[in-house]
Amino acid sequence: MNTETKTEIATPAAGELTLASMRAARNAAAEGDAAEGASILIWGEPRTGKTLLAGTIAKLPHIKKVYWFDFERGLDTLIYATKPDGSPYFSEEELGKIVPFSISDTPDSPRAAETILKAFTSPTPLTICQEHGTVACKVCPPEAPKQQFHLRGMGHTDAVVIDSGSQLADSVLNMEKKLYTYKNLMKYYFDFTADMRNIMSCIQAAKTHVIMVTHTTEVYYENDNGEQKRLGTFPLVGSGNFSSNVGKYFGYIIYKHIELNKFKQGSNPMYKPKILTGTRTGVSIEAIEGATLVDLLMPAPKSIQPKETSQPVITSAPKPVSTSPLRPMTPMIRS
């Protein structure tokens, strides 16, 4: 007698959390204004439109506030940006969403590092003055403009912008330098790495949109023969080792550049060889003419995808090395 064994497919119970229910919830959210927060890294050479692209987060209809930590006076780009017809690129309503923190960061006064570390890791709300970007500023008078900031308490209607990640990394290095002498060089580097990982972990875990703008660096590694080989071009966020691995903290990585006298941008993992790009949602920003963060975070139901190519994808990286014998793991700025 033949007996057939039937395999029963288990169906999730009502209210049970599964990947299927999570996908359904996110698809439903994407159709409205409840899209969850995203971590976005925008990087490239100077004057390629990185700050302008970051500013388009204010064009999302559900965004109410954009807390902008400005270390390089990049906000002028948003104020004076215009469309081809000469009209303002950002409306008064969109600019009104942006809350600026203008932070003057120098080697002797690494305010960027001090403010970001306090603001991002604090379990309770903090007050930050907008003129100096200092937590609990003792210089500003009581009537000076201030803002409450609490990263852990923010949701999908808020956004945070760090401009730029390279200046933030320099600031963290300068902050640690003040604590250690040259004899403690390795300890200061390890403390720098710990501080940067702390900040990046806060970005990764945030429930709100967090955007980091940064520049480029060439990273090299040493092969078995002791020869230095180019690993690739990476976002500049501190040392070569940290920069080559910073992508793991972001859900979207967009590369901005100029090619044949035209502004270009890409997010597909196969966009360019040895260039770090990628998204976790499969949206290819290079396939959309004049794409902004609105297209990335609220895509059309069927986004246009580029044809598959044979370009390599950066997966794991050999350990990069520095060219300086005195500072074995300090940043390698070759942009």
C-alpha cells in the first residue's frame, strides 16, 4: 500500500512577527508617510553636489525637522541653490525644516567630536546652542537660539545630517591627541577607533533618518610580497582601515562625482569597480534622471534598474596599511 506524506506549510499565527509580516508592514509604510528611518552615506570629491543631495531629505513630505550639524559651512549651498530657471531649489517650507548647528572645529578646539559624542550617546535630551554647536553652552546668553536634541527619542519624521564625516573623524583624532603624548600613540589610535565605532553604532541603531556627507580617500594594502596595492577608493572617515569598513553602518551608500562635465551619482553595488556603493532596498539612484533622496526613500512601485554588469563588487577588504612609519594607522588622505 502506497502512503503519501504531505508536507504542511506552517502559517504564522495572528500577531506573530515574521519576515513576511515585516515586509508587508514596510511595503504598506512605503505607500504612505510612515517610512522608517534610514542611514545614508553620501560621499565623493569636493563640489560634486553631496550637500545638495543631503538637503533633499527636507523634500520628503513627512519630514518635520532636519537637525543639521555643519562643520564645514556647507549650509550656504542650500540657501543659494537654484533651479535651471533661476528659482530657488528649496522652498521656504523646506528650508524651514532645517535646524542648523554651526560648529567651528579646530585642532585646538575639537567641538565637533565633543558635541556629536555627547548628543548621539546621551540617554536623555540635551540642549545644544545653535551658534556654537555646544552642549550646555556657557558662552551664549539665555536668549540665544538653542535646540533640544535626543537621537534615541526621534522617529521617522525627523532627520539628522552630519556634514562632514571626514571633519568629524579629524575632530575625534584631535580630541584624543590632546589626551595622549607621542609615546601613547597606539592607545590614542585605539581610543579614536572606539569613539568612531560608538558614533557609527548610534547611527546604525537610530530610528530616524541619519545622513553623513564625507569626502574620498585612496586605501592601499600590503600583499604577501610586501608590495603596496591599491584596494580602492573609499569614504574618508578616519584611518584607511576604518574608512574601508565604514559601509557596514549604512543602509544606503551613494557616490557622487563628475564625469564628462556632468554630475553623476550611483548607489547600485555594481555602479563602478572599486567604488563603495550599495542599498539594502535595491533602488539604483543612477537609473533615475535628477534623482533625489525622495526617489531613494519613497521609490515608485517598480523602480527602473540598470542592466547587470560584470563589474566586481567589494565584499571583504584586506587590512590596509599606512605609508607613514611614525603613525601606523592614521588617516591616509589622498583625495
